[in-house]
Amino acid sequence: MADPRQRPRRGQGELEALVLSALREADGPATAGWVQERLGGGLAYTTVITILTRLLGKGAVTRERAGRSFAWTPASDQAGLAARKMRKVLDAESDREAVLASFVTGLGPDDERLLRDLLEQEHGDGED
């Protein structure tokens, strides 16, 4: 039987999202201790380091030496991170055309129009 005093387990990626959110609120590069404090102390320092290291491996954060430890910075904004995830999923599939076709046909009219506009802008920039 589960201990009622234990906190429920967080969903996959939830801690990473919390850490990234904290880093985005920082005025500049932040230490793991600052992130731990910002998240309310419910996480062990080693857990914060583990999460930051995983995010570094995923390219979601960068780090620079700060004395004997590191200061961490988000590698991109929320939109950039979401786009990186989408590219990673696409790159893992063998039939890119089928995946893209399925994605596009599942878009609502507003998103489809936005995608068309963005593609036209991208192609229009190179033509003069």
C-alpha cells in the first residue's frame, strides 16, 4: 500500500519543463542551487543537476563555468524547444512524406492557413 504522505509522481518531462521555466525567469545564467530554490526546495540538489544534465544532452540548455560549478541558460525559447522536438520526431521516422502529410491533413483551417503563410514568406524571401 502506498504511503499517503508521499507526493504523487510527476509525469514524464514535467520536471524538465519546470526547470526550463525557472531558467527562463532568471535574469541571466542561473546555478542549479538557484533553480532548486526557485522551484521551492521540493527537489534534491542532485535531482536538479540530473535534470539540467539531461536537458544539456537534449540541446535544451547551455552551461558555462561559474567558479567550481556551472551556470545554466535555456538554449532557446518555448517555441524553439517545441520545434526541436517536432524535428526530432520527424527525423526518427523512415517515411517523412507520410508523416508530414498526416500532420498537415490533421491541421485545423486556421493552422493550415498559418502554415501556408509561413511557407510563402520563407519562399518569398529568397526571390527578388
